[in-house]
Amino acid sequence: MTLPLFWVFGGIAILSGFMCITRRSPVASALWLIQTMFSLAGIYVLLDAQFIAVIQVLVYAGAIMVIFLFVIMLLNLGRTKTTDMVGRPGQITSLVLGTLMTLELFVLNKVIPAEQFRLPEGTMATMTDEMGAVGMIAEPLFRGYIVPFEITSVLLLAAVVGAVVLAKRKI
Amino acid sequence: MLLGPSLIVSAVLFSLGVAGVLLRRNAIIIFMCVELMLNAVNLSFIAFAQQLGPEGHVIVFFVMAVAAAEAAVGLAIIISIYRFKETVNLQNINLLKG
């Protein structure tokens, strides 16, 4: 049951990713990207990452894409007459490079994590049942990764100050 | 297990993002393609986390925080470039070109 469902979400994600990079209007591009993010959230649920799926919808599809749409609206880029695609040589180059990269990354399909690191099947599902979807992440986040977590808050503060300074007309 | 299929979807999405960055000249769309690549990488982290433990979820959490910060700063830069040049087409932004 999970595999067909996975391919439905995966197919939608790939299709909308393709639409995102080919649409002329930035608004259409942004909406297709939101569609990709939603189907990725579906895939995350299938991969036992319910909390990340919720965060994906709230932060990525919600907050980040709203900033994008807001800037598109602010700069009034909604209706573009001419396409901004590069010319034919550039298209062929990126087609070749993209195909090569896909083929190279497809080797990952053969990857199997080493036996001594791999958890027995269904461990994540039982962990979610025991600790809850949030508890499962909170445990390593606030024990092993507490310093990176605190540094992230400094990063976000710097980003807020930087965004205000950059976008302000006169300081 | 879904590890193999997830990595395939992740690889295709990442390549689509790279193709978008190479193909488009609109700065905002290039920026969205970078987000697409970040999402593809997140997907492979989650796929590995299913077999190797919840540390992968923590990394995805950090990637999302960095992506949010990057979007805020990057879009502010695009706004200030637009104020200066009246365009977001990268062909017309060639101040550093020799």
C-alpha cells in the first residue's frame, strides 16, 4: 500500500517541480513549487517523519513561499510578457548536465546502509508510538545538538537584522 | 523499504533544481530553484533517517531554519537590486562583468 502511494506523491512532486522551472510567470512557478512541497510532506509521512511533514507545510509551504509571493507582488512581476529562458545552446547544455547529474545520483538507488548502523525494520514507527512524533526529535535535538540549536537562533537573529537593513530605503 | 525510490525522487528533484538555476534568468525563479534543491536534499535525509535513527530529522530541522534565513536575506537583496536596477533579470545585472 505504501509503495503505490509513495509513487503517486513522488510523481506529483517531480511533475510539479518540472512545471515550476518551465512556467513563464513567477507566480505560477511559486504555486507549482508549493505543490511540490505539499507532496514532499506526504512522502515524509510515509517515511515515518510526521513532525517534519507538519513543519514542511507550516514553514516551507506556508512561511517561506509566502515571502516569495509577497516579494513577487511587491516588485509587480506577476505579468511577464517575454520569457526569461536562456537561449538554445544554454538549454542543450543544461539538459545534458541535468541528465548526467540524474544518472550519477541514480547510483544512490543501490545504496544500502551498512548492517551495523541499520536499525531493525519498523524501529522508527515504534519510536513514534512510544515517544510521540515530537519527542522523537526533541530527544536528540536538546541533548546531542543543543549547541547547533542555540547557534541557529543567532543565525535567525542575524538574518532578521540583515533583511531589514538590506530592504530598508533609508536607515 | 522506501529508501531506493526516495533517493530516485530526490535525485530527479535536485537535477530539476540545477536545471532551473541554469535555464532561467529571473532572479526570483532561480531562488525558488535553490529551495527546490534544498527540499530534494531534505528528502534524502528523511529517507536515510528511517533506517539510521532520528538524527536525520534534526539535520532537516536545521536545514529548514537555514533556508528560512536564506530566503529572508536573499529576497531583501533582490528588493534592493530591483530598487537600483529596476529589473530582476540577471542578464541586466552585470556590474562585476569585466
